[in-house]
Amino acid sequence: MSALSRRHLVTMAAGIAAAAAVPRAVFAQAPAAAPAAAPAAAGPFVLPPLTYPTNALEPHIDAKTMEIHHGKHHAAYVANLNNVAKTNPQLTDSAILNVLGNLNALNDDIKFAVRNNLGGHANHTMFWEIMAPNGGKPEGEVLAAIDKDLGGMEKFQNDFNAAGGRQFGSGWVFVTVAKDGKLAIETRPNQDNPMMDGKRALMGNDVWEHAYYLNYQNRRADYLKAWWNTVNWAKIAERYAAAKAGTLGA
Ligand SMILES: [Fe+2]
């Protein structure tokens, strides 16, 4: 388990168990061997460094796309969050899971910004985590759940790609995981996250054009198909176990 996961899961567990005001260096992570350049932190929300080089997922995802996606797009969500937090320090008083799960509790003047930027921060942090070069294959409980709930790997991949292709405009295609381990394919628009309606994402793919346009242009279907070569199944197995233990945060 990565430092990101350990810290994040601990944070999430604390937030769930105590619903306490736990100060967080959000998604802080130990430096990677070859991380992408990240801007200096300017607030409580932190861009997690990649745990692999930006060219590690080539040819499926090119280095330039990774640099811009992580270092510009995700960094912008973090910067926006830190701007909101300057005048709304209560944003960091509870875990991301609790904030996203209770967006209606926020004042109207920040609700939209938090939904988009904290959702984007959570989505992208998950996204970097569940990818890796040479990510292996699904096995054990995850594979059994894919077989049981999603009709096996071939049907799962076809259905996931089809759902990602149908998502109009920008958004995400997720596999959600219930506390009992049951899986489902679901999409969300923009930077919405299943945590916003009490669910958890086991994994997901970003179908915003910024995720693929440099290399694939309008060929989203080709990106969706190639993306499977980047999936980190060991990390997904960790997330599956965490979901069943009730400790999966983002
Ligand atoms: Fe993205």
C-alpha cells in the first residue's frame, strides 16, 4: 500500500469513526522516485506527486498528456480549493468523504466550487493511484466480483468502455463498490464522484477530453480501449479490500 493510501485511509477512517475535526494535509504523499513537477503547496490541499514517471504509461497515455493533466489540470483543482479554503477554513475540518457526502451542508457561495474542485481532486487522486506501468491482471476477490457482478472481464471491459463512450461531454466512468463488495458500472458528469451520493469508487477512467485529446483527438473509444493497459490491479485489490472493511475514502 502506498503512503498515499495509508495516510488517506487513516484519514478517512478517522473521519468516519469520529466525525471529528481532523486537520489534514490532504492527499499528502511520500516523494516518488521520479515524480512529475508539482507546484509548491499554497494551502492545506496538496497535489499528490505521481508515483511513476510521466512517460511510464506510454504508448497508451503519452508523457505530455500526463504532464498537463497532472501538473496543470489537477493542480488547478488543488489551487482553486486552496483559494476557497482561505476564507472557508472549515473545509479542512472534516475528511473529503464527509464534505463530498454532504455538499448541501455548504454555503451556496462555495457549494459549486467545492463540488467541482474537491470532486476533481478526489477523482484525479484515485485516477493516478489506480494506474501504473505493468499493472498486472485482476485476481482473487476482485476477479471473483468481476465475474459475479459484471459478467467477467470481457463483458466488464466492453460495458465500461461503452458507458465511458456514452458519457456526454465531460465526466467519468466508474466501477462503484458496495460495503458487501458488490460492483457496478456507473458514470458521473463533470467532476462528480460516487461519494456525493454515498457510494465509493473502486476505480474509474477520466473521459474529459483533457485526458486523451493530445494523442487520441476525438477518438475517445480508442483511448478507453488502450487505457486498460495502464490499470494497476494490485492497487485496485487494495481498494476493494478497503471498501469491504469500510475504510475506502476516495
Ligand atoms: Fe482529468
